[in-house]
Amino acid sequence: MSDNSAAQLAGRAMLVTGASSGIGRAIALAAAKAGADVAITYRANEKGARDVEREIRALGRKAATFRADVADESSVRELGPAALKALGRLDVWVNNAGADVLTGGGALLSDSDKLDLLLAVDLRGTILASWRAVELLSAQPDGGVIINMSWDHVLTGMRGTNPQMYAAVKGGVLAFSKSLARSVAPRVRVNVLAPGWIETAFGESLDEKTRREIAGTTPLERWGTPEDVAGAAVFLASPAAAFLTGQTILVGGGAVM
């Protein structure tokens, strides 16, 4: 992060769901480096979440960790007030939590079970959390910012059963976010990040030949990193993006344009 970005979020507080690893972890740490206090959530990986919390505190920022299941409406309902109480304010809500159906136990599920999980967590969970975020942020004098997570290939499609399901769910997030942005402006800004091929657990599970082929079809000739996505998140959360709402930033090295 450049010196110029060191105070982009000074005096602000951010909530990042699903921040115990991967992209969520990178967003939480980038926000702290940019001056924000940060609350994070986890569902199963408590150790990872506590490690992130310690790193945030080591940067001199306030931090709080909560266990939350975004597929559970009561869990989502409690999250905003808890984060607000822990940090003293809340300016930015990042809906990053998502279901993993590509690695681990999720990859062993049937197609219908994968679809149910993606719909419950990525789509319904994002919608429920966004509604709760609006209630909290719109009541504040300065409003706030919501950032939702989509996928760059929803704009072009990709072959395969998993991509079909993921495109449907993440495409729903993108469409929902545009309507939400129109509904809650001007008090709350709503924007979308759409990562592409990012170095997360799925990317690490691929063979080297496939990884090279993917990099070769990307104009910037590499895989993205969680930090690449985090940089875009900090920008959208900052005053520099004050005139942006209802927009989608593709963080995919140009694979989708």
C-alpha cells in the first residue's frame, strides 16, 4: 500500500464478513492499514479470525471478532449492533462471506446441495446482511457504504456446472446491489467487487499446467492476489469514491472486460 493511501480510512470503522482467511482477511488488514477500525466475522475458522484480529490490533487499530452465519437471519440481525457497540461507530459493511463448494467438504456435495448452499449463503445471506446494513447506516448522520461481492465471469459466462451455479448466484448479487443502490441513495452508497482468478484455496488446488493456462489467457498475465481485491475495497470505502454508487469493479486482470 502506498504512503498516499495510509490515511484513506482514518476515523472510519468497517465490518468484513468471512474475514478469517483469503479475500476477507486481506480486506480487513488493508482497511486497518488505511486507518480503519475493523470488525470481522467467521463461521468455522475461529483461529484464523483471531489471528486477523491480532494483526489488526498490532497496527494500532480497534478490532473485534464475531462468529456469524449469514445464512441465519437471527445471526445477521445481531451482527450490526454488536459491531457498532464494539467499535463505537460503523461506516462500511463488506459482505464478503461466501460458501466454498470448490474445495474441502463442499466439493463433495451433490449439485443440488451445492446450489442450496450457494443460494443460502452468497445470495440470501448478502441480501439479508445488506438490508440490516441499510437499517444501521441510513440512521447515521453521515450514512455509510456497503460493498458486495460478485464474480467477473457473470458478465460472460463459463462452461461447467459449478460455474453455472456460481454465475446465477453472484449474478443475483450484482443485480440486487444495483437495485439496492437506487433504493438507498443518497445516504448509503452500494458498490460491487467482482474478483476473477484470485490466489485463494481453489487456485492453490489446481495443477500447475492449468494455473499457467489461466494466467496465459489473462491480459495482465498473472493470477490476482487477495491484496489486489483489498485495494479496490479500500478505494470504494474511502472518500475518494464518494461519487460512486451502483458500480461494479472487475478485479480480474482483464480476463473479463
